[in-house]
Amino acid sequence: MTRRKIRQRAPWPLLVLGSLGAAVFVLPLIGLATRTPWSRLRELVMSDVVVDALKLSLMTSVLAAAISLLLGVPLAWLLARVEFPGRRIVRAIVTLPMVLPPVVGGAALLFALGRRGVIGEPINDATGFLLPFSVWGVVVANVFVAMPFLVVTVEGALRNVDGRHEAAAATLGASRLTVFRRITLPMIAPSVRAGLVLAWARALGEFGATVTFAGNLQGRTQTLPLAVFVALEQDRDTAVAISLVLVAVSLAVLLLLRDRWWSNGADL
Amino acid sequence: MNGLDAHLVVQLAGGFYLDVAFSIAPGETLALLGPNGAGKSTAVDVLAGLTPLDDGHVVLNNRVLDAPADDVFVVAEQRRIGVVFQDYLLFDHLSVLENVMFGPLALGERKPQAKAMANELLERLDMQGLSSRTPPQLSGGQAQRVALARALATQPDLLLLDEALAALDVTTRGTLRRVLAQHLSDFSGPRLLITHDPTDAFLLADRIAIVEDGSLSQVGSAEDIRRRPATPYVAALAGTNLLVGTNRAGFLTLDHHGHDLQTADTSIDGPVLITVHPTAIALHRKQPSGSPRNTWQTRVVSVEPLGDTTRITLGDPLPLGVDITPGATAALNLHEGAAVWASVKATEITVTPAAVNVKSGRN
């Protein structure tokens, strides 16, 4: 005997509004698909500009996500667990890139780390190393806009962790670092992974800070979003093709990771 | 002095203070017994080093762990106090073996040694077959033993058990109390049992300290507390009469007293703990009609007025406490040495499975 399923009708106001909400996201995709030159797609996607941009985008976004993880988790811990003067201000500054226009962020990075920047100038004088208009410039711009997503996610998780388990670990002789490594981190792992995916996704789509801080040099700093923007001016078909590549890569990663990483045990 | 010397003064939420002083000798079990909200869990936190004292001191084996007046505070990870928490707080992402290995590893033990220690402890607690499971796969009783093994693995100077049996259902409590009694006696340091359950305190502890509204209202042996309750609360707490005996299809043979009883509970055969609530015992001047088995003649040993009730202590053959109203005391003309008949219904005598070797004969 098969189990009977109870089918419940969704209330119509929720159904109508929810469907409209979904349409906001689905319609642009349809628009993109209708303008796609399907016959020339392969040729367009395999062009040097697109391949260079794709490689660069993947590399810099993954690197930015990794750096966000390395620095963002400890930062989230400090914000969640250590009371220090000005903590609220620091938290506000850390989350600022989430609301700031990325162009402003890019400009600020330039003033700090550029050739004439407060930190950039002494570094350039001493080593000759220049961050802007390099691959590392792209990574820094990406970290700047992406890390807040990881910090916010992880800090929220840290605040929700039941401190009693950490206390129990302390009574067993574990130092604070050991407690963090062996108890806290495994407990917040689902949120860390979710934050990592969010940060990576944000880095992949980053445009404004990158173009301001790192410029738009093909093969060096021209990521996929930048390539789309340039192509829109010159060759609309290429722009559509690149957009499709971005959609495909993002969708594939999100679908894959949501099932495996992001579920928190629930079916998402 | 070796052992624990504690004077705990902490400001509690709601404006009152926890202010209790006690000491525990090595090999001694002290029970801190009190109602929920009396400040017992705060006592756990300050002893373990999770909350600082406001005043007083904690000294363990001559080592000062907390003394606000001298500005001394030793952090939890350096206290060497093994805690079995109320909800065990096992690490769900680690296996049973890894949970027990956690302490030794954190204290700098090498992996093979930590593993050997953990295995030995788990074996001693009859848990060796479960070492690769994770905590969510354990029953309450198994989780309790893992928590105990984890605490003992650090070779602590003090063992602290916070409501160690509270999370278990009634049927497993009796069995686990016996297991716990045995493992407590294996630990040679001072042992502190925090509980709201008089049965746990009376059966597992050598001495009982009763906390009421943040302060100790009485400290003494189970005998002291039962015989001379200092406050009405203690009287009510200690009121439950506990006897040890054997159940055979409802017929109870008592270990220490020459009188048998009959219970309506025939579900458990063998060694049992027998509880009779003081209000369940009726007193009469003349022999009452009814079951002859649960009716006996005795003498009044003491009469203590305790506010709304009067605590009558009966002598041989069954030294039981009886609570009756002052009016009934007067009507029956009860005084020390008075001859009375006592009776109790078979349905009022409850039994739980008992160990053969628990501390017994407290009545």
C-alpha cells in the first residue's frame, strides 16, 4: 500500500505574491535566453576574451573566498565573543561593504593601497610591489566586498551556539584555542560553509570595486562581469554569451552546494 | 587541608545571594540538596570556574582556585575539576571514544596514551562496545556513563555531578543510581553531588547539605536530617521514609527491621527501595480493621511541631516518620512513649529496583 499524501492548497494571496516574487528572477533569465545566439554560442564562448575572463574570475573568486574564510572566521569570533571598546563600530564598518556602492569601496581601496595611498606608497617605495591593476588587486577588491557576507553569517552562528558545550570543554582542560578548534568550529560548520558559498558568489559577481581598484585589463584584471560590460558596448552577442556562462557556472555551483553543504539538515 | 574547602558567595538573579560554605574530604560524597532555583547550578558554575565568585573562596587540595579578596582566579581549564553536567553536554560531532579522549588530549597527553586511558575507562563502565558510536545514538543512561568517563579521564581533583540522574526516566534511575554509587566509590577524591532529589542525596551521599534560598539550612548525615529537620522545608524534603528490602510478588521483607509489609506493586521482584510518604501513614489509638500485614503496634519516639504539621517519629519495629495535623496529634493524645497503632495502604507503598550494595538502613 502506498502512503497517502495530504495535498494542501496554498492560500491564494501567498500563491499570487510568491509567484510574482519568483517572476522577478525568472523573467530576466528568459530575456537572456531569447537573445542568445545559440548557433554561434560555442564559438563566442571559446573566444580568448571569454576564456581569459572565465579563468580569472574562477581563480580570483575562489582565492577571495579562501582568504575571507581564513580572516573572516577569526574576525567573526572576535566580534561575537570578545567585548572590546568600539565593538559596535567595528561591526558596522565590517558590514559596510554590503550596503556601500562597490565603486566607493574600490575608490577607498585605491586611496589606501594605491601608488599614492597611505599604505600603498610605503609598500611600493620599499618593494616596488603595486596592488592595483594586478591580479592581487582583483582578489583584494573581491575580499573587500565578499568577506562581510561570511562574517555576518558566522557571527550569527557563533551567537547562537550554546556556550555550555564550550564550557564543558574548558572544564576538561582545553585552552580557548583548542575549544575553538575542536568544539566551536565543528558546531558552526554548516554556517561557515553557507558563509563561504555566499562570499564566493558575491566575489564572482563583483564589478564596481574591481573596475575601480584593479582596472579592466584583459587577461590580468578583466573578470567575467567586466568582460560583459565591455562587450555590451561593442558586441552584444558576446555579452549575452558571457552572461550565459556566468549564469551556468553560478547556477551549477549553487545547486550542487545547496544540496550538499548548505542544507543544515533541512531540505532546501 | 586536602579535599575541597569552599565558601561560595555569588549575587544571583532576582536580588538574592548564594552564600554557602562547606568542605568535602577526599573519598567523601557531599550532596548539595535543594529545590530548583535555590542557586545549585550557580554553585556548579563557580566551582568549575565558569563564573567568578563575588566573595568567599574555593580551595582544592590547598590550591586556591578563587579568592576575590586576594584577586585570585584560576580559569576552568586549569582547575582539574571533573564535571558531569546535567544534560551531559557530550560533543555530538565526536565519537564516544573521542569524547573521553578529549580531556587527556587537551591536557597534553599523547594520542596512544589518551586512547588507552579512554578505552580502559569505557571498559570499566561497561561501555567498550559503544566507543565508535556518537552521542545522539546513545540512551540516557549510556550518555551519563560517557559523561562520567569523560570527566574521570582528566584525573580530576574533584568530581562534580550536576543533577546526574535528573535527565533519566524513572525506570532507569534506580539501576543507574546503583551504577553511579559504585563508580563514585572508585573515585578517591572529594565528590560533590548536586541534586533536587532527596532519594539521590540519601542514597549516594555521606553527608547532605541543604540549600534553601541561597543559603544552607542544614548540613549532616541522612540520619541527622531525618531525625532533626531544621526547617519545615527540610522536614518535607527528608520526610519520605526509605526502607531497603526484597519484593516477592508484593510481599516485602525488610533488610533491617523485623516487620514485613505488603505493596500493591508486584511488577518488580528482588531487591527494592521502599518509599512510604509520611502523610500516607495513619495512626490510631486502637487496632484498626483492614489488612493485618500493613498494620502494626508501636510507640511514639518523638513529637515535633513543624508549623502546619506535626512530625511523629515511630519506634520499633519500623522507625518511620509520620506527618499528621496538630489537631489529630491532640485528638490521639500523642506524646513521647505513647502506644499507637500504625497502618498504611498497600497502594501507598512504592518500590523501585535497588542495588544490593547501596547505603542502606537509614531508617
